[in-house]
Amino acid sequence: MDLFRTKSIEQSIADTDEPEYQLKKSLTALDLTVFGVGVVIGAGIFTLTGRVAHAMTGPAIVISFVLAALACALAAMCYAEFASTVPVSGSAYTFSYASLGELLAWIIGWDLILEMFLGASVVAQGWSAYLGVFLGKVGIVLPEAISYGGVVDLPAVLLVIVLGLLVSIGIKESMRVNMVLVGLKLFIVLFVIIAGIQFVNPANYAPFIPTPVATEASTGWTQPLLQWMTGAAPAAFGVPGIFAGAALVFFAYIGFDVVATAAEETKKPQRDLPIGIIASLVICTVLYCAVALVVTGMVRYDQLDPSAALANAFVNHGQGWMATLISAGAVAGLTTVVLTLMVGATRVIFAMCRDNLLPMGLAKVHPRFRTPWLITAIVTFICAVTAGFTPIGVLESMVNIGTLSAFVLVSLGVPVLRRKRPDLKRAFTVPFSPVVPILSALVCGYLMLNLSLETWVRFLAWLAIGLIIYFAWSRHHSRLQTGIALSPDLEQALRENH
């Protein structure tokens, strides 16, 4: 069997016309942009900004955000070219199948499942923590045993179940709820920026780039792989701190790639997908930089509270009511992140099931709602159990390494597909290829090296489990490898495409 046999673009697109596995096309460029903003702007804008400014960059965190955005933009352009050329569910999995072959497609699909399962579960727990803060400020205290950090995180479980039901009803209905919550979140973020400007003291921006200082190096399994390989001691502040900060705040942008998972449910994917991916990234960059400027202008960087910098910046200026408002914004904001990650997880698994790399029977869509309801139920169950019963704080970096590995493979896939299929119509093309895709892969690979040794060990263990499943079952049942008979409708679609 040829492990690197690719699935043709025509076959991938024709699969979307098979009635049993056909999704409803209902999304527009606006829906996709809101989709992307909804998943990118989450806990990062409320917590990460202050933590990195306090410990690594000072006011120069704005530069770190811009550098991280440029790194994301490289990967975003690669995603946009693939998504406009291969408008099929599955995101990086589908793109890799068309360019790099089945084995690498399986690996990247397996990585995306890790990213979105753990991402949704981690953020659901973060949502529960913010909900507890918000309820506490209005005089409601949940029992410790069933709240964040208790025996069971009941609010996180209930959130996942409610969102799972919403995803089952339909993508358009999910996007309507998402749009309302994103609107609320953006309103609060903009309100915080505008309200905070009046408390900015220009003196807090000096020095804008603090003098670099040596920091205590991590040891053992917690040290970054790059530090273990080179023996270099880490530094904070100065130019080294700006680049180290960029590696940290990069993860505040993770999620824009999930837009590509909705390709098959987009009305005009060749036009709308690049708009949705790039527009969401630009909007989030502007908001991140604005918040960073306001926070570091309100409170000197070395006096910021790393855990809740934004809320406490207003408390320091006697505006305690703003902390309540920010907590409410975080609850709304994290709801959209969980929703979007759950949608992304179901669509990746849906694409893998339709290719029979996972059991094909799971991919059938609901006759009325036209959504993959069986897969949604499985995703909801796993995320609810993980969020409710597992102390997964130590696994957050697993989300990052899964995402970055996907970025690397998508970036490399762009020049490969251009060489293999120069005849394909591309509504969006990455400029200066192959230089930009290769640069994107190198930047994302460098960021992976900044993750800890224990994260790499867990990641390799996850990959090993995935490879066992692939060689024991998936490669023997793959629709591409076995030539499983297709429905008459799909056969007709294939004939028309050829």
C-alpha cells in the first residue's frame, strides 16, 4: 500500500456531493470573520497581555503582538490558498491529504483532534473560573465541590453539553449565537479600551523597552526543548524579551485556522474563506495591540497583576465596577471559543470518517439538520468528561504543539501542491512562493522548539497512539486505498469532475 498516495482535489470536492455526507451551505464571509474572531479573542486578551508585559517585555509587548501576528499571517496566507482551492471540511487534514499523502494527512488530522479536544476542554474550565468570579461579584457563590477546581467542574460540563446541542442543531444557528456573543465581547473590549485611555499615564511607557535581565532557567522536563539543545540561558526584557514574548503571545492568536474547517458549509468558499481567515487575524491584532497599550499605560509594567491585569488595572484607579464588566465579557468571550473549537473538532473528524480513516458510519449527517450529529455527540461527551473531571492545566501546551505542527505541514503543502497541480484554479495565492511558505514552516517550527520537553514527550506519545491506530485499522479500511464503492450520486459527481 502506498502510504503517501494523495487524494485528488476533484475527488475531495466530489465527496461533498454525496447525499449521506452532504453538509448545508449557509455561511458568508461575515459569518467566517465572526467565527475567527470568536475563537481567537478569548482568555488571552484578559490575562496573557498583563502576564507577558509584567514578566518578559514591559510596554514593548505591543511589538511582540505585531511579531506574533506576522508569524500568524504567514501561516494564514497558506491556509487561505488551500481553503480557497480545496473548499472541503477538515482544514489542514484535507489540505495535507491533497498534497502530502495519506499518512501525513492522518498525522495532522490526529494532531488537530488533540488541539481542538483539549482546547475546548481547557477553555471550558477557564470559562467556569471566570463565571465563578462574575457570580461572586454579584453575590452568588457556588459550592466548591461542583465549581472550578472542585470534585467535578459542573459549570464547564453544562456549558459543553449546551453548546454540543447547539452544534447538533445546525452550523448557521451556532453562528447566530456566536455572532451575538462575539458582538458582546467586542463591545466590552472596545469599551475597556476607550474607558482606559483616560487613565493612561505616559510616564508608564518609559522605558518602552526595559533593560534586559537574566532569568532563572527552567530545568529538567519543564525546560524548553531549544534550551535543552543549546544550553542557552533565557533572558527577559530588551530585544530578547520581545522575541520571547512573541513566542508566548503567539498562542493568543491560535484559532484562526479553525475557520478553514467550515469550508464545506460556506456559500462562496473561494472568495469568502480567504476574507474570513485574514480579516479575523487583522481585527484581533488591532484589538490586542490596543489593549496592550492601554494596560501598560494605566499601570507601570512591573506593578501589573499577572493573573488579572486588565481588571485590576481599573481597580487600581478606583473603578471596581469595571472588574465585574470584564468578568462578564470573559464569560461571553470564552463561550465563543469553546463553541468554535467544538465545531472545528466535529468537522475534522467528519472529514476523516468520510474517508474511512475513522469508521465511516459516524459521518452520516442528520436528515433534518444536515449536521454530523453522531460525531458531535462523541465530541460533546469527551469534552464534557475532560473538562469536568480532569485537572488539565498542565496539558494546555499540548494544544499549542498540535496547532503548530498543523501550521508547519500546511505551509509545506502549498509549494508541493503547486508543483503537483499547477492547473488548479486558485482564488487566492500566497505571494513569493515558495519563500513565504517555507519561512512560515521555519517560524512555526522555531516556536515548537520553545515548548517544554514534557510537552514534546506527551506529543510523541499521542503520535505513537495515532500511528498504532492507523497501521492497525485505518490504512486497511481507507476509502482511497481500498476503493470502497461510492453511492450513484457520488459516482456521477466524479464523472462530471473528470
